[in-house]
Amino acid sequence: MANGLKQEIAAFLEGQQSLAIESRQMAALQIACHFDLAKAMAETFEERHQIVARLERTIERERQRGIRRHWSYDLNRHIALKQVLDRLRGTLSCECAGSRPCGPKENGARRRRRNSAQ
């Protein structure tokens, strides 16, 4: 009985933690990009690509604020936006097998090395 209760408690706490993470992501997306996460997940393939591009620009602006130590920079918002981006890219990777890569962009140094080696 005690073991079953411990498992139920662990499952409940894990569920609460995942709800908290999802809530943070939804709030950050709504505040920063003015659209709903559930709606973004339900969009078509092309529309999600546009949302991902918009989210990438938002994260880049947030990163620049952090680098410049701007007073409005929020690390928690930055993390939540990155998690949303990863989540949206994960749903896109299933659908875009063979089309343009959905992963992180290759930085300039790696791109130059790859191009010079060819």
C-alpha cells in the first residue's frame, strides 16, 4: 500500500511539474509573441514554419537584451521561449522529413569551414 501511494504521489508531482512548465511556456509565448501555444500547435505545416521563424527572431532579440544587460531582460522568459521553440520544432521535424532542416541554424564559422572543405 505504501509503495503504491508513493508511486501515485510521484506521478501527481510529475504531472504538476509538467503543467507548470507548460503554463510558463504559454505565458511567455502570449506575452512575447501575442499568440496562443495551443493554437500554434494546431496550425498547418507552413503556418508553424512562420511561427517558428517569428519565435526565432523574438529569442534573438531577447538574447541581445541579455547581452546588453537591459533592464527588461528576463532569463525565465528567455528559457520558456526556447522551450516553446524546441517544442514547435519537434512537431515540425516529424512532418518535414526531407525538406529544409528544422534544427538550429549553423553558425558562420562552421558554415565557412564546411564550404572551404568542399
